[in-house]
Amino acid sequence: MRIGRRYYKGSLYRGWTSAIIRLCTLAMANIEPAPPLSASPTQRPLLGILLRLAAMAVLGVMFSLVKLAGQHGVHVTESLFYRQLAGLPVAIIWLWWTGALASIRTARPMQHAVRMLLGVSAMALNFSAMLLLPMAEATTLGFAAQIFATMLAAFLLREPTGRYRWGAVALGFAGVVIALQPGGQPLPLTGAMVALGGALMTGCVIIQLRRMAQTEPAGAIVFWFSLTSLVPLGVAVAIFGKNHDLTSWAIIAGLSLAGAIAQILLTASLRHASVAAIMTMDYSALLWSAMIGFAVFGDMPGHSVWLGAPLIVGAGLIIAWREQFLARRRAMEAAEYPAG
């Protein structure tokens, strides 16, 4: 797949940036607080961590198949459509297995619609980045999502953001600049812009999910995203899809299966451990991307990637630690001074 450079220039570029800001603002507006949802099952952190590590490995396989599919002439919208199509029955089976089918009822359809637009945009950009860049480079720039989420929370949600998190943002962007290799062989501009655009949209999704979780069960969020995303992706496939040979269909089937398995593993990891306990495992994706990228495509990450990646990962860890610290402090204050 080739993305025209003109898409990122001039008025179209400004229009795309404006659309992102409007979507993020809409996603975070008019959300009323609600009581916490039901507690998760008994925590088994080690199992949750192992499941999360397995999910990162399977996602590495999926993205390598996305890249292979692109080399075989499969349009990115086809990869997205079949990935989501395979994920829908997984979501339904998971809801049935956990006895949560009734949780898909929602009184906030517009919030799910916005989540779908943000999610599909993020997936499209992230998939495209894998086609335009080596896997390790695309993965490294994708780690900037947590940094963008912190900035969006500060500017759009007016969340208090102290020196720790702003320092982490500065550290993360220094890592991004190094990873872009300004002093050496720079990354392709189009690919870098797409990867950073994907990280920005993923940051919007993080904020949206954080707010939706106050009022919507996880089952409803997963189900409605899987279902509604098939509508625009189905239209896109009708426009860009075409017939393929057996090898291409096998690759499509493989990436769809890998995506479904990864979805199961990601969901299961959250049932056995807290987000704070497992989110740092997501950074293992860089190792898988580097190994698979070298083994399958012969791509060896440059020195600047290995220099910039620790800064980006470190920034994400600082943000995660600070949010966990503040959450514990708020919980202690609430226990000490209960409402009423």
C-alpha cells in the first residue's frame, strides 16, 4: 500500500489535524461520573503478566503478517476488516463465557460511535506504519501513545499534571527525536508521520477508554467497537478490496487469527492482574518486533532506535508509576475522609 504524500501536506494535512482535535474533544465531553463497575475476579498477577507477554508476542506475529500482506498487494483496509471480523465472535464468546452478554446494553451510543472512529483511525495509522517502516521503528514510535495521552489529559481534560509527568513527556519526546535519526539516515518522513499520527490517535483512545470505563462495562466497549467498526471498514473493502491468490488469503487468515488470539490474551490478562501491574509488559513488543523484523524481513534496527527507545519506554514507566502513586494516594484520602 502506498499513501500519497500529498495527504500529509497543505490544507488536507491541516484538515486531518483539525479532525483529530475535534474527535478527541468530542470524546471527552459530557461524560458523567458513575459508581465504579463490579470488581474483577481474584487477582493472579504472575498469570496476568505471562498472558500479557504472550499477547505482545502474538501481536508481533500479527503485525509481521500485516506487513507481508501489504507486500502481496493486500490493501490495509482489507487487513483491518478481516482482523475486526475475526475479533467479533471472540468478543461475543468471551461475553457469553463470562456471563456478561447483558452488559452490552448501553445508554451512550454516541460515545461508542466516537470510540469507534478513534479506534479505527488509530488502527489504520498503526497498520500503515508497519507497511511504511521497519517493524522495530514503527513499534518504537508507537510507544509515544502514552506520552500523547498525558498531554491530552492535561490540555483537554484539565487534569493536574505535575513536574514528574511533564518531565516524562519531555524525556519521551527526546527519545522520539533520537529515534527519528536526525543526525544519521533519517526515517522516511511519510512513515514517521503516519507512526506518530497513530500514536496520537492511540493516545486519544486511551483517554476515551479511561473516561468510558466510568460508566460503561468493558464488555459493552469491546462488543460495540468490534461490531460498529465493520461498517466503515466494510465500505472501504468494497472500494479497495480485490481478489487474491491462495498465499495472500492464507496470510489474511493468519493475521485475523493472530489478532483474535491476541484479543483473548489481552482480555484475559486484565482479568488476572491490574493495568498497573501488566502495562509495562507492553514494551516487550519492541523485542518481538526487532526479532521478527530481522528474521522475516531482514531489517536491523539502527543504533538511534536502541538509543531512543529506552527514553520513550522510561517516559512511559514514569507516567505509569506516577498515575499509580496518585491513585493510591486518592484512595487513602477517600478512606480517611469518606464522603458525607
